Amino acid sequence: MTIAPKVVVIDYGAGNLGSVKRAFEECGAAAVITGHPEELRQATHLVLPGVGAFNAGMSNLRRSGLDAAIKELVLQKRVQFLGICLGMQLLAAKGWEGGETDGLDLIGGEVKLLEAGTGERLPHMGWNEVEYEKSAPLFFNIPSGTDFYFVHSYHFVCRNKSESIATTPYGGGFTSAVQKENICGTQFHPEKSQKPGLQLIKNFLKS
Amino acid sequence: MLKVRVIPTMLFKNLGLVKGVGFDSWRRTGSAMQAMKVYNLREVDEIVFVDIAATTEGLAPDLATVDELADECFVPLAAGGGVRTIEDARRLLQAGADKVVVGTAAVECPGLIAQIAERFGTQCAVVAIDVKKLPGGGYEVYTRSGKQPTGLSPLALARQVERAGAGEVILTSIDRDGTMQGYDLALISQIAKAVSIPVIASGGAGNYEHMAEAVLVGGASAVAAASIFHFTEQTPLEAKKYLKGKGIAVRL
């Protein structure tokens, strides 16, 4: 018998929390929203949602002690983790939005401003392809080149290229998904990307 | 390649959806929830929802409605109407909006756009700029649902909100609104050239060719429309097929 996944959506004062919770429920998970570090312990799957600025997000995580709780659960208890948009960026060692700020440092790298190419605008806003060479379990049943929804100006620059599991052709190409063992992140919003987005969430829940 | 978005605009007033002409003569077009369900099913690229009564009647955004709609919405939702404080923005995001639309307060509340950008990220603040053509040429920004002249040019306001951290501009021609005679291409082009953030063309779409013009001639990153979807058989999906035929990248 498999146990139904218990998803905790982490509330750190910046995020489209309602949408994320709804999408996980649609995929058959029980989901709660909480900002209390001790309540994170019930989770089989932790989700750190997006929408926000790096420095503000990080200081909110620190103030409430969520940063330490996330690190403990993810590194020691090996709880499955998905960061979405800003939630993915916060996995980095360092970010530059709102000034140089230390991140959670769960995946090596930095978060820098995208450089828009000719005819491109910033923020990178809308639907764009997510491409990969080698399919990760997160992309099961999702063909390379599928459009996902993005809203961001900054991007994750991985220190270890093998932890960049998908890229998107904008601003010269950037990492749009990362994974290191039980820790995943997507720059795009699966909760807002309709069928492929819900498929990705289902894939994450199976991990 | 980044896709051009086709965005249905939902204007909300007194518990239902409405659509007017020139920001006036509002007609009821039905239930917001019904429309949301249809748009979600049809996988539109994004939805803009504005409570147009909120600012003019001095109310906060209708959070209960946004909350209910967001529950049915797996597409990106930009919501606004009556947003005057960072707390209004936070509540909208918590209710399920992905982006916050600020109109009147972008003019009347200095610092609000910068606050939203700082707290929720540069991508989160969408500024609605409503514009009337001046009799002697040129353009003027109007607030309070088209009632209040501001003396500001859309060019100046667009640049100002971009500097403050706005992520996107919804540029609406009040003169073209509801006429279905086509977007004000000169206006769109002027603003799209002046800023480097995305510009959503709004006001006047009557057919798919108007949308293609807004992108190809005006330089818009997205096209918003309401009447065409409320009052004709034309749909966002067919619009995108048409745009694709014109060589415009869309999501199908």
C-alpha cells in the first residue's frame, strides 16, 4: 500500500500560495499551507512557491526559522523538495536581486539578472519552451520543447552543469529546471502551466 | 521562443462581468465564474481580471471573488481594481492572483509600484495605463475608470513605472475600448518603443487581424481583448491559429 503524499506549501509571506495548493490537490495530494517550521515535519513533499524578490524572500525565511527547518528536512530526512520560481532561486548559494544575498545553498550557483537579447524584453513573461537533452523523472511524459509559463527577471546559474536539467531559449538560454538528488526546482510555474504543469507536479509527487 | 499571449480581459462590477464602450455604457455579460471555467477549459494564455467598481467607489479589491475564481483557474491570473496599498497587493496574491494590476494608484500613490516590486518582485506589478487621445494630438492618461484626467502623458507614466519596477504595462485606449475598430497602433508603438518591459495592447480588438497588427506593427508582447470574446464567435484559440499563420509565435 502506498501512502498518499502529504504536501506542505511553505508560507514565507511572498507567494501565490493559493494557486500552488490547488494544483497539488488537483493532482491527488493532501496539501496544507503553513509558515511554522515545526509543521514542515509532517511533509512527504515540501514546496517552496514563487513570486517575490530574492532578498525579501530570504530574510522572511530566516526571520521565521524556516531556512533551518528546510535544510534539516531536505538534507537529513531526505524529504522531497520542489522550489518554484523564486523558490527555485532561493536554493542557490547567492542571489543578486535587491543586493547580494546569501541563499539556502542547497544547490551550488548564483541567481543573476537575465540579459535580454535583441528584441527581447524583461521581465521574461509568458509561455516559452522548456528543453532537455536527457529526460529527468520530473519530465516524465512531458516532451522536450513543451511550453511552460514564466514570470521572472533573474535566473539560476548552476555551478555544476549536471544539476541543470532543463533550459529555455531566452536571454541567450538559461537554466529553467534544476535537480540534485531529492531537491528540485523549476523557474517556470507548473501550477499555472495547465496540463504539462499538472503532469510535472504528478511526477514530483511520485518521487 | 517566447510566445505572444492572447489574454481575455474580465471586467467585474457589482457581482458580474460587464463590458462597455469607451469605459461607459456598461453591459452585463454574465457570471465571472462561468467565464473563468470556460477560459480555463480552453487553456487561454493568461487572464486579466479587474474589479472596475472598486477604485471609483473607494473599495478594496473584491478578495472573495478573486479567491473563488482562482480556485477554478490553472492559468496565470493578473488581478486588480482598487489596489492602493502593499497590503491590498499581498491579499490579492494570497487569494490566488499571480500578478497584481495597479491602475489609478500607479498615479495617485507614489512609491506603491516600487514597494510591490521590492516585496514581491519586479515581475509582479502590472500597471494599467488608460489613455485618451487629445483633440489637438497627443495622449493623456486617465484614472478612476476613465473619469479623471491626470495631465500625464502615457509615455512619461510608462517610463516612470518602468523605473519604479513595474513588470508589465496594460495599455488601453479608452477611445477604442469596446468599439471593435482595432487597437490604437500609434499609441502601442510609441509606448512599446519607449520601455523595455512587455506591453499588452488593449482596447479595440474586433478581429484577429487587429491582434496581428498590434504585434507586428505596434510591437506588443501580448494582446488583450474582451468584446470580441463576449459578443462574437471568435475565440482565443482561433485568434492564436490566425496569428501563427502570420508568422507570430504562439502557444497552441
